Amino acid sequence: MTPPLPGTVEVSESPAALAERAAAWVAGRAAAATAEGGGFAIALAGGSTPRALYQRLAAPPYRDRLDWARWSVYFGDERAAPPDDPESNYLLARQTLLEHVPIPPGQVHRMEAERPDLDAAAAAYSAVLEATLPPGPAGAPRLDCVLLGIGTDGHTASLFPGVRALEVAEAWATRSLATYAPFDRITVTFPLINAAAAVAFLVTGESKRAALAGVVAGTVPSARVRPAHGELRWFLDAVAAGG
Ligand code: 6PG
């Protein structure tokens, strides 16, 4: 029984099939955004689930078909680790996607979470979002697409249950604290996520079922992802969906 999640739910029979469908969806949104000469600004998710999606986008036909020069890449969150650390979300994106497609390096906006002063680093990233993205209807910087994962506790990005970052309303990125190492983080905030034109969760595995139930019940941070003027889509595999 697929959980009655807000927005559109797509259930795939396997993680590989989910990556295929999510890649087609991202590619479609990118093609639409760049068709008239515009750009495509996307915030990438961290963790492990998005790996297959990034690898799929970096392979034919998408590698050869998409107008990568018009892509701008941001990150939903980052661990307090150097960009070549195995824990780095940037490293995941670099190795699986950014090294394989011709996105201009100046259009890849990395969260500098290795800086000693995370508050300053988060404020700097908030300023980058504001300076490089157009304002949405409510004034927040508007991304074309935000990719998100969900933790077993219902967190998303690095918006963990009970942390101060959940309530940050006046900044687009802030420092946060995870419940597992690396504990110190930088994360985008709900106002930034909810200003996006499209937000998609990528969710696989039985361990995420309770978190999805928490979204339905409104009891976990991911339940607060509700883009006011945009699409919300859930890519689930059959196991996460309870099938
Ligand atoms: C991170 C992610 C985090 C992740 C979830 C799910 O930095 O870890 O931003 O929000 O998306 O924890 O992680 P998995 O995809 O590894 O299950």
C-alpha cells in the first residue's frame, strides 16, 4: 500500500528502475528550462541513494543530450569535511556526475563546510544562493529543481528532528547538527527548498517506511517540504513504498 504522500508518487520496482525514472524526470525538467536559452539550477542531494541517479545522468543518452553548459549545481547540504573526504556530498557528486559532464566549474557552487567557522560558511552560501538565483514569488531564491533524500528519522538535507535549523526563516542556508558523524553540517533551509519550482525525494528500502509514514502524519522534518509554487514528487522503490 503506497503511503498517501503529498504531491506525486512514482513507485519503481527496484532502485535501478527508480534511478532510470528519476533521470528521465530531471532530464525533462532540464530540457524544458534550457529550451528557450534559460539556465537550469539544481540542488543535489547527499547520502547514498542519489548515486545511481547521478551515474545514470552521466551516461548516454543524457550525457550527450543535455545542455550541460546551462546547468548550475548547488548542494542541499554538506558535512563538515574537506571536499576530498569520503564523507563529502560534493565528492559523491564530483565522482559520479560532475567529472563526466561539461558543466562549467564556475557554475558548480560547493558548500565550503570544511571552513572552521561554519556559521560564516553557511552565511556565505546563503549569499551565493541569493546572488545567483532569481527570486521566487515569495522572494526566496528559486531553484529549478531540488533533489532530496530522507533519513530513517525523517530528516532531509541536514534538517534533523529538533535542531535549530528547522526554524531558520531568514536565511537560505544555515549550520546544522546531525545525529550521526559527521555531526557538523551546513544545510539549505525550508524557505529555500519550498521556493523551488520542483522538489523530488529519492527513497529506497524498508528502513525508510517509518519516515514516509511520518511525512504522512506530519511528524517529521521532511513533512515540511511543501513547495508553495512548485511540484513535489516522490520516487520510491517498491520496498520503501511497502509493496
Ligand atoms: C546527507 C543527506 C541526507 C540523506 C539522508 C538519506 O548528507 O546524508 O543530505 O539528508 O539524503 O540521510 O541518506 P541515504 O540516501 O544514504 O539513505
